[in-house]
Amino acid sequence: MAQNKPNLEERTVVCDGFKALNVRKSPNMASEVVGELKNGEKIMAEPPKRGWCKVENGYVRAVYLA
């Protein structure tokens, strides 16, 4: 049986005024920070769910992706 792969989209990190965008282990603000993305960085992300996008190493707030 074939598994459905998520639709990944190329997105750009937009976090002007911040050092970097935190990548979190789980999709919530209390979750452990497991990485950072720089402003302007291009990434592949799943479509947003409840305000969060899944990226390669964790989750980021969808509002900071364009």
C-alpha cells in the first residue's frame, strides 16, 4: 500500500527584527527549540496546520513563512 507523501512547498523565512526563527520539536511555543532558520532562508515545508508548518527538523510558526 502506497503512503501519501505530504505536499511540500518551498517557503521563505520572513522574521525581520528577530535574530532567527526557532524550529521547535513539537508544534507549540513551550516545546524545545531544536534549531534556527535565518531571515530570507528558503526551506521546504508542509502546508500549515493550526498555525504551524512542519519542516525537515521540526515545526515553525506559519506566520513567519512566505
